[in-house]
Amino acid sequence: MNLPPFNIFPTLSTEKIMLREILISDIPDIVEISFYNAKQAENLEQAIEMHERINQDYRNGNSIHWGISHRSTNKIMGTCGYYRGLETGTGELGCVLLPMFRGQGIMTNAMKLAIDFGLYKIELNRIMAKTNKQNQSAIKLLDRLNFIKVDDLLNEEFKYEYKSQLKSK
Ligand SMILES: CC(C)(COP(=O)(O)OP(=O)(O)OC[C@H]1O[C@@H](n2cnc3c(N)ncnc32)[C@H](O)[C@@H]1OP(=O)(O)O)[C@@H](O)C(=O)NCCC(=O)NCCS
């Protein structure tokens, strides 16, 4: 496996979007979608502190967190990444979009890039995701991406696992 940190922070892109490193100058745009340990930032100061913790986790090899930017504006529209368990060969994917960028297919494309990176660059054996049982948008997203429900957790969450027929592409 090739665990973080990498010599150069990996940038992934399609024609329209880029998954890139989040800079301190991006943080004011993403305060409302800044989370750490499921806690949401309430202000810029907390968002910056969370960003520092996320960077430390990256340096420790536990996670990789990308900003999803539009290639024409370079503005961050959302984030996604792997947040736990990389050293065991299992990545837990998480993601969030700013509300104004939802409903346009952005996250489906971002997650495809992150999944490919997890499988072929980090060489993960499994990719998991968890979502609240009421979170229809996340459930639809995971269905679209070929995740299947593998567990019904006690805390009102479903656990999903990515199942690809195409691992040897
Ligand atoms: C989960 C979340 C990222 C999903 O966002 P999303 O906008 O529904 O997902 P996508 O960006 O992939 O967009 C897909 C939607 O855009 C629509 N769409 C519109 N134009 C599109 C286009 N050109 N291409 C693809 N899809 C398009 C799709 O039909 C789909 O809508 P539907 O789900 O109603 O069918 C978002 O709801 C969110 O940030 N939630 C809060 C955080 C969260 O719950 N995270 C999940 C943890 S697992």
C-alpha cells in the first residue's frame, strides 16, 4: 500500500472539477462544511483548527482530505476524502457539498476520482461509507456509485461498502 503523506499532495481532476489540497485561504468559504469527528465548525476559528487537525492526520498517514474545486473558478464547492483506517487497508469515505452546489452531479464525479485513487494509488482492499438512515441524498449517491448496504448500525446509521466488478481496469 502507498499510505499518505505523499511527496506531492495528489491532485485529481476531470474536465470540470479538481480534487486538490485545501489552503488556509479557502477556509472562509467552507466554514459551514468543516467537520472533525462529526462536529461541525461554528466559526472561522474552529474551521481553521479542524483544518490543522485534518492536516496532522494526513501527515500521520491516517487520512486524505481533498477540496473539490471548479476548474474555471478554483473555488471550493465541497470536500471529500478518506478519514480512518487506511493502515488496515480499509478506507472510510466521507463527503459534503456546500448547499448551493448540490443537485448537479459534482459529488458523484468527485467520489469516482477518490474511489479510483483509493483502489489504485493507495491500494486499499475495501472502501466503506456510513450514512444516517434518513439521509436520502447520501443513500442515492452511494447507490449510484455501486456501494451496497452491508450493515444496519445501532446509531441510526447504515454502513455501505463499495463493490466494483472493475477493479482490474
Ligand atoms: C450527500 C451529498 C454530497 C449529495 O449531494 P448531491 O448533490 O445529491 O450529489 P451529486 O453532486 O452527485 O448530484 C447528484 C444529483 O444531481 C442531479 N444532477 C443534476 N444535473 C446533473 C448532471 N449534469 N450530472 C449528474 N447529476 C446531475 C442528479 O440527478 C442527482 O439528483 P438526485 O439525487 O435527486 O437524483 C449532499 O447532499 C451533502 O453534502 N449532504 C451533507 C453531507 C452528507 O450527508 N454527506 C454524506 C456522508 S456519506
